[in-house]
Amino acid sequence: QVQLVESGGGLVQAGGSLRLSCAASRNIFSLNAMGWYRQAPGKQRDLVAHITRGGIANYADSVKGRFTISRDVAKNTVYLQMNSLKPEDTAVYFCNARSFAPMNFDYWGQGTQVTVSS
């Protein structure tokens, strides 16, 4: 098992920035990928960004050019730098970690609220 703890959410005005952190309870090299999802009230939980063990990142089209995912392997931590925030970015942001095949099991953090005001 792996525990994931998110931090860094909060209230920010449109155009502002936030940096989310996700601390994992074990070496992130033992995981196939880590990433961030978000879920607004009444809506589906959607992928925001993820980064593979090899350091390859991908992003949802809605955040490309504004968000950056990164990691600090020594700290077992993944970050999401969010710039040029928009009201539609408002959601609970969840850290995700996926184990290697054959299980491909997803672990989830408890979530951190991001609210972007107009």
C-alpha cells in the first residue's frame, strides 16, 4: 500500500497561481506513474496531468501551457504548478499513483480544494 497526502490548495483570484504537493509514503520509483486528477461538484473526476517513472509528462488539453507537473524523487513528492488559473479550474484536486503491471492499481489521496474566484 501507499499513502498519498496532498497540500497547497486554497482560494485564489483568476489569473493567480498555486502549487500543489503530493507526498508519497514510499519511493516513487516503485510506482509506474503519478499524477493529478480533479473533480468539480456533480462532475466526473478527470485527469489533469501525470508523470511516468521515466519523467514523461502529459496534460489535459484544458491545462496545457498553464500547468506543470514535476517531481522531487528524494522527497517522494510530486508537484503541480498551476498558473493563469481560471474559475473553471475550481475543483477538488486528487493525487494519484499507479502501480506497475499486472495490477495497475490506483492509489488516491484525500484531495485538496482549489477555488478560483472571478
